[in-house]
Amino acid sequence: TSPSRPQRLTILGATGSIGLSTLDVVARHPEDFEVYALTAHKNVRAMLSLCEKYRPEVAVMTDAQAGSELSAELNKRGIKTKVTVGSDALIEVAHDSTVDVVMAAIVGAAGLLPTLAAVKSGKRVLLANKEALVMSGQLFIDAVRESGAQLLPVDSEHNAIFQALPIAVQQDHGATLADHGIRKILLTGSGGPFRELPLDMLHTQGPEAACNHPNWSMGQKISVDSATMLNKGLEYIEARWLFNSQRAELDIVIHPQSVVHSMVQYCDGSVLAQLGQPDMRTPIAYCLGYPERLESGVASLEFPTLGALTFAAPDAARYPLLQLAIDACWAGQAATTTLNAANEVAVAAFLERRIQFGDIAKVCLAVMEQASFPAVHTIDEILALDHEARMLASKMLRV
Ligand code: NAD
Ligand code: MG
């Protein structure tokens, strides 16, 4: 049954890889969706072209200077989109009372507050911004349960797992997996661009090589995270919260072809997997249409031409950040908030060529060794901890 009117949509991080893929799917269904607000950090050119094409009611630029430039350009062209600026403006468009659906696709910690604002106002929240959940875990899930928001995972692995879960588990973030016959969640990961690189060459890889993912085209930060496999570590933490999983219920499997997007193993020996092209429009369309299916523009898988699908265990020596993230996951909230912050600082420094690839892990390991992990109960405490971890990581960069 389709809703009587188009769903009103806010896209946080509209100029990014996920934001653009979302708009591509939305444009295929003009009757079903209406773009209320688009947001970006400071890319005026990209936002201007989105405003020309999609005519949102509001465009948010978190950078104020970028906001005034956008405003001037829109005026020149007679486009009536209202421009607002700053991080409070993100929160406003996330919880605006006329909005039904919020795509949370800002990268990193900057997405936490607007994503939470969407959750607290009970929206359908399409979660791409995994860092928000990693930073705030229990608080985030509690907010979902209290507000009655509908949280749908966009991350391809979590979307695959979601699709393979019983409806009762899909609809209850506090369900006990074992009660539903679920033995394990199997997160697949390609192993990134350096899966077969000789280990002694790993340390000195640069941003171009790290961002050259074999299967997926993504933003820079997540591409680097895929090369270190901290991305899979963040996804492990994300899966723990989304699916209320215990330590023995979560495994990571290397699958270089990225065709199987993840799996759920049941107590009778069945394994349900979701397969598809490595194209984010599939999970995005699934979330936009749920529980219906929408045309996404993604080509069908052609099995006769696929060749072999292979699976292996991850190599601990190649991906030290993966185990660090798994340990942080079970050490508690402060550990995952701290690791996420340290990684964001290290990845930014790597992309600016201030450190080498191997230093990303070194910085994260050093921060995790030196940080203290107080109990955190509020978002303010989480933000304070995030800030401290960033200071500590920045200090490590200078030594
Ligand atoms: P991206 O770098 O391509 O885009 C990021 C977006 O966030 C841009 O619109 C940018 O303007 C905005 N942004 C950046 N910094 C900001 C700030 N400080 N304040 C406000 N806005 C800011 O990133 P992406 O690849 O689209 O990833 C977005 C999120 O989705 C990330 O959390 C990523 O882990 C997750 N994700 C991405 C993919 C993918 O295929 N790209 C897959 C799974 C999950
Ligand atoms: Mg993923």
C-alpha cells in the first residue's frame, strides 16, 4: 500500500556518495518522494547543482561562508530554496515536523546530533552514518525505542542482515537473537585494496592507493577505513547495536568479490544471505521503500558470469585495527567513542599526507593505550570524550 501523499525527505550529507545515490533513487520515484531539505558542509558548486535539479525547500550549509555564496548563486538563478547555515540548521531540518524520512549520510562524528534529532522526533531514519551509532550505541538505540522512530540500516552489510532477519527481529532492536533461532550474524568484507599486498609494502601506501577500492565507489574516509578494515570493525560495533548481538553471535568473513553482502546463520543449519551488485542504490532503495521494493536502477546479478565466490578468515597481522575495534566493542561505550575519534583524526591526517598508511593504526593503538575510559551516560559526556580523544590523537600526530 503506497502512502496517500509523497514522503517528505531530508538528506543529511546530500553532496556525498550516499547522498547522491539516494537522490538518484528518489528521482526514479517522483510520485513517492518530495525533497524537503538537502545539507552539505561547504561544497557550494555541488549543492548548487542539486538545488537546480531537485528544488528542495531548504538547503543547509554547515559552513557559513559557503552558505552566503550559495544564497547569492541561487538568487542569481531565481531559485527559491531557502539557505540556512551552521550545525543547528542540520538539527532543524532533521526534526522538522513536516518531514517523514531522514537519510543520515553525513560522514563521521559531525552526523551524530542531527541523526539523533531525527531519531528523537520519531522519523523513519535511514542510517548510513555508522560513526553516529558507534559513538553513542546504547543511548542511540534507547532513543529509537523511546521515540518509536523506525531505524533502517543503509550500510550494505547491515541492510543484508536486516533483509535476512525474521520480521519480529527487524521490528525490535531489543529482541534476543537466540529466541528467534539465530545462531550467528556473519559480516562479510572484501578485505579492501591491500588484501594481497606484501605486508612490508603496507606501511607506505598513499591516499590514492588506499582510496582505490576494488569493488565499491565511496567517500574518502570510508575508503581509507576499508583499506585498514577499521570499517569492518566499526560495522561490527554497528551490528552489535542494531541487532542486539552478543559476542559469540558476531563473526567477520573475508569475501573479496563483494557479492554476498552478509548473512544470518540459523540454529537449524540454514544460512540466509542477501546478494547483489556492489551498488549502494540497492540498500538505499530497500530502506526508502520498506516493506515494499522499489526500482533502484541497479542491474541484475548475472550468475553465469560471476565466477567463483570465495571466503576466508581475516588476517590479524594485516588488519590490526579490526581486532582493536572488536575488543573496544566489548570494553564499553567509552572505548568505541574513543577509537572512532582517534581514527577520524588519523585518517584526516593520512588524507592530508601528514602521516603514512601504517601510522593510522599506530595512532589509534597509542590513543587506546593512553586514554581512560570513564562510564558515559549522556550525549554531552560522549561529546566530551570524543573531544578528549581527538586532542590525544592530535598530540600523537606531532610526536
Ligand atoms: P562522503 O565523504 O562522500 O560525503 C559526506 C557528506 O557529509 C557530504 O555531503 C559532506 O558535505 C557532508 N559532511 C562532511 N563533513 C561534514 C561536517 N563536518 N558537517 C556537516 N556535513 C559534513 O561520504 P559517504 O561515502 O557518502 O559516506 C557517508 C556516511 O555513510 C559515512 O558515515 C559512511 O561510513 C557511510 N557509508 C557510506 C557508504 C558508501 O558507499 N559511500 C557505504 C556504507 C556506509
Ligand atoms: Mg558497509
